[in-house]
Amino acid sequence: MERWEWSEAALVALAVLSVMRVGLVRGHSEGDALYTLRRSLFDPDNVLQSWDPNLVNPCTWFHITCNQDGRVTRVDLGSSNLSGHLVPELGKLEHLQYLELYKNKIQGTIPVELGNLKNLISLDLYNNNISGVIPPALGKLKSLVFLQNADLPAWPEGLNPYMFDVYYEKPNIGRGKGCRSFIRLNDNQLTGPIPRELVGISTLKVVDVSNNNLCGTIPTTGPFEHIQLNNFENNPRLEGPELQGLATYDTNCS
């Protein structure tokens, strides 16, 4: 009888450990991805000091926000005096909605894996030293939506939404909801053409790639029809709006 009770207790303990193990693996998969980012960055102001890889998950780290399920939804590292490069592991943050790394000194290329962030709402990499091409995979970011509403969402008490470089305004459509998709990659060293895959993001209202070294022509179809031309300025090799059938989109890129 005692042996049976001990065996039952052992089975219960094993079951609990199994559940805990699953939680640890899930938590560390995101923590490991973010810690890989930390290792790739130079952080003279110790902004990332709290990013401890020994914790079960990164939800207690500064500049990281998680949802109720303990999944990472925000990385807020704008204006943090960081240098280094981005890492492919960022593509593993499958619940990420905001990737804010603007106004730093980040170099290297934009990882293709960012196209895996299907829940991403805001991608802000402007004012860095990022080079290389704009990955066509960013065209898969169909959730890239910036909400604006006359009724502001509820923010935690004492938290100012403007600290995240996010603003709200009334849409020009009465009391209905408006949405904007934002891709801000301006003031970097990006080259190559503007990927035509971005035309497939139906909610795209603002894209800013000014002050780079892009080439080719400016898309004129889909959402690009309404994007202001000054968002493409100061790209010496970028031609004007493309004329359908008269010039290829990658003209002047060789």
C-alpha cells in the first residue's frame, strides 16, 4: 500500500515537472532569441543590464512587454545608444507586435527572418546605420497595422504612450476606426529596389525610406498610390514614380 502511494506521488511529481519543463522551454525560446540580440549589441549605457538569460522568461526585463500568456509583444529600445547588428533569431518572437529600435547606431542588414513576425504592428528601424537591401519577405507582414481611433486604448496607469514613439489622432472617416501600416526605414544606408511585395500590404498607408541609397522606381500601385513622394527623397539612384510598361522597377540598380 505504501509502495503504491509512493508511486502515485512520483507520477504526480513527474507530471508537474513535465509541465514546468514545457513552460521553461517556451519561455527560454523567446528569452534566448532576445539574449542573442543583446550579445550582438554594444550597450555603453547598460540599457540591457536586466536581460538575464537565467530567468524563466524575459517578461521581467526592462524594455520588454509581454501579454497575459507570458509571450513577448514589445521590444522598446529606441534612442538607447546601441550599436551592433540585428540577429535572425528575432524572427522567433512569433507574438511580437512592436519592434522599436529607432535612433541608435545599429549596423548590418535587416534579417530576412523579420518577415516571420506575422503579428507585427509597428516596425521602426529609422535613424540607424543599417545597410543592404529591404527584404522582400517584409511583404508577408500583413498585420502591420497602426491603429488610430478617436477613442484611445486603455494604457496602464502611469504609462505614457508617447514614450514608445506612438501617436494617435482622429481618422478622417467620422467615428469609424482608421488604421495605418507603418514601415519606417528612413535615414539608413539601404540599397537595392523597393520590394514590390510591399504593394501587397493592403493596410499600408505610410512608408518612409528617405535618406538611403535605394535604386529603381517608386511603386505607384496598390497602397503606394497615396504615399507622399517626400517619403522617398534623398535616394540619388531612385527614379520617379514608375510608368507601367515603360521602365522596370529595378532600373538604375546595376
